[in-house]
Amino acid sequence: MSEQATPVFQIQRVYLKDLSLEQPNSPAILLQQEQPNVDIQLGVEATPVAEGLFEVAVTATVHTKIDDKTLFLVEAKQAGIFEIRNIPEDQMGGVIGVACPQIIYPYLRGNVADVVTRAGFPPVHLAEINFQAMYEQQNAAAQADSTVQ
């Protein structure tokens, strides 16, 4: 009977990798009373760092406009380094695409709300995300793309 190595999944570090805030039309736009239009985009990326170590990052872009003028634009990237070893290959996608982002995302939400508040606006609270559904959608889209080509 062959002995299987014990699976390892550990957070090594969680950190804010990138954060930017732009208010290109201040102060004039701050005097407008209209409700802004808020567009939020999210992304997940993973990069191998060393044997068994992966950097997983969740990126949020929050673009708030009144008419065609930007009120503010926030781009934030929250990352983590994870030790992932002895996980079956068919489960790695779920670990990197679902489990890791679920750990990082609350930090990203807090940082985005904080920077927006510090900029003088009511906080933008990013909604909870079902990373399992997002991962499955991305896989389905990737399979559809590969079938088309």
C-alpha cells in the first residue's frame, strides 16, 4: 500500500499589493447632488511563487460617475501567499480559484470601504461574492472559447 503525502493548505501572508484612488473632477463634482452611478469589476489571478507556494490576488475596480464625469475611481489588489502541497491536480483549481479568494476578499472589502471613506465619500461596501459560482462560470466560458476555436 503506497503512502500518500498529507495535503497542506496554509496562509503564509495576506497583504495589500496595490491601491489607487483618483478624484479627477474634484472639487467641482463634489458639489453636485445627484446620485452617482457605481460600476464594480472584480478579478482573481494566481501566480506560482515557488514550489508549493502561490500568490493569489483579488482585484476590485470601483468607478463612480455622475453623468459622464468621474466622481472617484478606486483600484485595489489584495493578495495572499498560500502554501498548497499534495492536493490532487483536479482539486487545485478549486483551492486556488475558490478557497484562496474567499480568504482574501474580506480584507479587500475593508480596504476599499476605508479608502473611499477617507476620500470623503460614503463607504462603498462590496457585496459578498460566491467564488464557487464565479469559478464555475469562468471554467464554462473557457471551455466554450476552446470549443469555438
